[in-house]
Amino acid sequence: MKNWKKQLIAVICIIFMCSLPLIANYYSLKRNAKLLEANLAKLSETGQTEVTLEELAPFEWDKLYIFGAYFDVSEVYKTVGYNFGLAWKSGVTDEERQFVFMNGRKAVCYEYKAYDGHIVCKVDDSAGYSVIMRSKGLVFRVDRSGGGIKLYPIGK
């Protein structure tokens, strides 16, 4: 009987140890999404006319996927390389976007926003998504007209 209890405890410990990285990644994704949202909210308090993605997303990332409206969740996971567990259902309007910041092969921030959720980017219609590499230093024009804040990419 004692042997059975020891084996059960060992199995529970192994399962717990294996789940720790998943739990840590989940909280990292959430923390970075809150940081991104907070930085976007701060723009309403400043007079900035331009901002970079590095300023908005100061966490470690090297690639940003922007998925267009109606892009299926399973395709989001397939495109980034794994199921990171936070993607929402496909967008329900033409303006909705899903943003996945990657660091190497790991998702580090996931954000799902409609048009009024700040970042306005054109998505490659043939693929259903676009990719922005951090090294490009993309600059956005801050537009405060219309009651909210919208960020439009500008060429620099």
C-alpha cells in the first residue's frame, strides 16, 4: 500500500513540475499584454505624435504577427508554431486584429483588439496575416482624432 502512495505522489510531482513552464508562460503573456495596454493608455496623457513598437512593447520580442479579421484560432497557433493557449475565436468584424509578439519560437504577448483598440495595420490579404520584425524599428503616427487613440504605421 505504501508503494502505491509513493508512486502516486511521484506522478503528481512530475505533472506539477512539467506544468510550471506553461503556468509561467501564461502569466508572462498576461503581464506583457497589460504592459502593452498601459503604454497605449499613457499615450492619451502625453503629447507624443510618434511612437515605436519598442516604446509600446518594452519586453523582449523579435517578431510581431498581426492576424486579420476572421483568421481562425487554429491557424494562429499553426502560424506561430504552437498552441500558447490564449488566442480568441476568429474576429467577427473586418476591423478586428489579433497581435502575437514572439521572442524566438515563444509567444511573449497576445493581444486581441478591434479597430478602436489602438493599433491600425494593414494585413496581407493573401496570407491573412502580416509580420513585423523588431529590427525594422517601425514608427507609428499617433492620431487622437475621433475620441480615441489610433496608431498608423509611417515609413521611416
